[in-house]
Amino acid sequence: THEDHKLSVILSIDHSGSMSTEALSKLLYIIEKHSKKIAQLFVLIHDDDIVKEVKLEHSDDIASDLNFDALKSRIAVGGTSHYKVLKRIEELITLKKVDPEKTLYISCSDNYSDIPKSWKACPKVSKLFSVVWLSPVDNPVNIPGTSDISMS
């Protein structure tokens, strides 16, 4: 029996002015290192709004998708909010674009944001298989049922 062990991932990347280029480089390294385990990657680049959304798919290596280079450039520098990001994730679940039982959400942000308030306003996000908050600084978000991981 063939079992598909590839991941579906929603990745939000905070491009606000307080996010360092070094942190964004670390994130790119992590994604490239695990790119052969990812079949589908929804990328939501944001500051206080979603400024770019890219869907990447590849059966062998997600880094081979022609749009992978979208992760390499900084395109926003405003403040930070996660509200529209979490609302968009709820929409992807509602539209059945992602299967919540098989989808990992990774947020890369310094977490100087409205995360707890936005999380409460978007309850479907908590139904995802797993949620990870990557941060280049020690700024835990303290959301029950999620993992907080420092990139430092």
C-alpha cells in the first residue's frame, strides 16, 4: 500500500519593518531543507494586510515550483496583524482548499501582533493538524495547543 506522507503547509511570513532579513533567510533555509516533504505550500506574505499570496505545488520537491523564488524577496514593511491571515486560513478550510486534518500552519513572525485576539476570532484555525509559531526573537504567543519555536 502506498501512503502519501507529504505535507500540506500554510506558511505566513511577517514582512513588517521589525522582521530582520536574517530571520527571513533562516526561514527560507528551513523550507528548502524540508522541501521534499511538502507537496502543497500556501504562502501568505503579510504585514498588517496580506500583500501577496502564492500557492506552490510539486510532487517531488516544492523548491522546484517556479514560484518558490517568491519567498526570497522582502515586499512589505508596515506594521503587523495576523487577523487577515487567520481569516484567509479559515476561508481556505471553508472552501476545502486544504484539509485541516492534514495541514500544518507555520507562522514566521516576531509576534508583535494581535495574535491572541485574532486567534479567538478565527476558531477554525485551531482545527488544523498542527500550528507552529516561529520567531526570531524570544516573544512567545502563548496560544493553547500550539508550539512556539525560537529561530535564534
